[in-house]
Amino acid sequence: MEEQEKSYSIDLNETADPGESISEENYVQTITEVSVVTGNPMENDENIMGRTFKSDDDAYEFYNAYARTVGFSVRKQSASKRKADKEVMGRIFCCSREGEREKHPRVTPTKPRALTRTGCMARMQIRINDDETYSIVSFVTEHNHELSSQDKVHLLRSQRKIQPAQATLINNMVSAGFGATRIFSYMSEEAGGPQNLNFIQEDCNNLVQAKHIDYLKEGDAKVLLAYFKRKQKENKSFFYTIQVGDDDRIMNYFWCDAKSRLDYSIFGDVVCFDTTFKTNGYDMPFAPIVGVNNHGQTILFGCALLKNETTDSFVWLFETFLDAMEGKEMKTIFTDQASQMATAIKQVFPNDHHRLCLWHIFQNAAKHLSNIFGTHKSFASDFIKCIYDYETEDEFLLGWEKLLETYDLKYNKWLNNLFKLREKWSQVYGREHFCAGMTSTQRSESINNYFKKYFKKKQTLSEFVVQSNKAVDARREKARKADHKSVSTQPDLTSIWEVEKKAVEIYTRKIFN
């Protein structure tokens, strides 16, 4: 049965009493006001139509506050502007689930992302008045999808906005030495629970990260940019990109030289990606993209400094990396279990095989199942068997079910979530994919430990990049030594088989051994 839309419109020539402007600082008051004014919007139509605002931003704040009381997220759909001064003449604010997802004409993802658009027609339309204020001229209340309950509205995208007073408190707590987790915990306690806040832990983390980056000196950025330009002048194959935000502040950096691009063209089938290393004056995550060469050595394909670890930052990095490597995609990528990273990989590399680092999985298992490991000595071996030993998917599924039954873990949340990701970590699903002998991101972690030898605890970004290049040069010298050894020496053969003689000609010494 089709749902009936309920919409309202008014004559623009009618006059209406101007409504109060809604400022960003009075966000909480606005929500209360909307609840009083609208209540059930079906019962208070006259209080909505003709309401007037000083600006289209005020109108957005009003509609977004209304959306919070109802349980949906808001998007700015379109605007008509005056050609002379670009003044907004009219705008539509709609439910974020408006419209339908566009189908890509060439790409058919193997695992499509969940649909978020349902063609919802709920919206509010405003138009400018003669006195430069804005009035509501159309208001559609009906949605064609389930609305969020009040204990979950804080998770909706348009509701996640740290207000200036909150940002000031967070920045003051950062200056006092508090970390993002403790800050969010404190503010959740003050609000009566995280569901009563207008932002989530991820938003708090990003603001804390931005606090460090705000200290980025203009001189440092200019020196770094000059360094990149000089390197590119020396070799046109040197690649660098800097992403600048809406406020003209530098957000993310990526760079790679000619040797890294050449190495990727040969050895780029499998890469590891990790962002745990933060040794620079602004605590920006350092994100090396690494692989393995024909000597079994870790090699660097590119480096990035990121403002934060959000999906948008990772999408920017992966798209930039793909551009630098002339569109060549890797076949397999290893990362940790960060959901933002997984989302970005699906978007940019939909055909790649995404593997999770087994080392991180074991670490998380020890944390979440410490009582099981302590009580049952056989659990570790049974858990490892599920990862490595089974030859078919049916064997794995039976083994997993037996593991849960044996140790009474059928309702363990962590294991159930891990099972949903089984195609990314169980070897029974990974044998058909080339992984260059890797099972974890430890190559990324080992390169991080190697880099630490070259870095001071706090240094400018330009110093950081120069030192990282020195570290890369030192690693490349090891690769040259291995090349020389493979060319100038020959191993003792243990048999007279022709296959062994042929292998000596094909493989490097390390791989042959």
C-alpha cells in the first residue's frame, strides 16, 4: 500500500510574523523550542507554515533540530541563487534518504554496499522575502522508511555536530593533557549518557586530532611544499599531492618518488597499510603503504600524513595513490579492523581482496576472551585451527560451530562480529588469492620501528619528510646488496635435479633458500 504524502504550501504574498532566528549557540534551546512548536507536526501545521528565518543557515538549524525530535538526518538538496550577488533565493532541505543510488555504468561490485536512499520525499522548502528573510513555503512530513528512535538519533550524520562551547571545553581539556577517550567519557557522563550528546567518539577524536594540527605553522608548510617542488624538479616522476580543506588549511599529504612507483609496478600485487605511527610535531598519523620485493624485503610504495583517520581521509589517500600508480590496483590489501578503512577500500578498490591482520586478531582475542584463554588451555589451539587448518568452507563452518559449543561462546558478541568478517581472515577463504606469504600488517609495523631510528620525538613536517626519505634510501641500499649477492654468488645444490638448477636461475638467493 503506497504511503500518502502530506504537504503544505502558502502564497508568497501572504505576510507572516517573523520567527526567531536560530543561532548555532542556542542549539539545545532550539531542539526544545521545536518540540514545543511542532510537537506532533500533524497537529500543529499552522505553527510550521510561514515561519520566518534571518538566513537559510538558520532555517537549516531549525529543520535539523526538528529532524532530531522525529528521528531522521537532513541534507541540503538544492538552492537557487541570484546571479548578481549569489544570494540564496530559495532552498530545499530534505531527508538524507531522498533519491535513489546511481548505478555505475562500468563497475559491478562483488559485495554491494547497503542501500541508504529510499526515495523519501520528506522535506522543507524556503524562499526569500522582500525584507531578505526566508519563509517556509512547503513542508512534507511523511517518510517512507523507519525512523530512528530517540536513543539512536545522535548517530545520524546531520545530528553529529560539536557545538562551539563543547569544542572550547574539549580544546581546554586537550591543553590540560586529557586524551580523546577520557574527554568523551567525561562529556557522556555529564550529558547522562552518550545518546544525549550531539556527537560520537569518532567526532571527538577528530577534533582532538585537529587541535594538534591547528598548530601547523605557515612557515613549516611552505618549507615542505618547496621541498616537494624541488624533488619534482629533480625528477619529474616524483609525485606529491596536498589536500586543502574548505578553510584553506592543509589536511593531508601524500608523496612517492620514481623508485617507489617503479617498485609498485613490479611488486604491487600485495600491499600493507597501517596508521599507528605518529612521530611528528603535530601528531598526524603517518601512513606508509608497503609491500614485499623479490628478496622478501619490505619496500615502500608511498607515504602519507593524514589529518585524521576518517573514511574521507582514507578515500582521499587511496584515490591519490591510485592516481600516482597510473590506475594499477593491487590484488590484496592487508589492514587492521578499522571500519573507516574497510569502507574506503570498498569504495576505491571494490575488486581487491581485503585481508585482516591476523596479529591484530590474536591481540584482540586475548583481550576480549582473556577468561577463556585462562580457563581452557586447549582454546588457543582450537581457535588457531579455525584460522589456518581447514581445507574447505564446510569444514571451517563445522569447526567454528564446534568451537562455540565446546566453550559455550554462542552468544559472545566479539566472536559473532568476527565471524561476520570470516572471509577476510580465515585462510580457507584466502588461499585462492595471492598474498606474497603475508598474513598480517607486521611489515607495516616493522617499517614503523625502522623509521623510529631516524626520527626525533617532535619535529617539523619538513624535517619529518626529509628524514623519512633518508630511511627509505638506507633500506634500498639493503635491496641493492641483495641484488648483488644474487648475481655474484650461487648456492650449493643438494641434488642433481634439473628443477633445482632451473630454480637457481629464476629465484633470488633469499627466495631460493
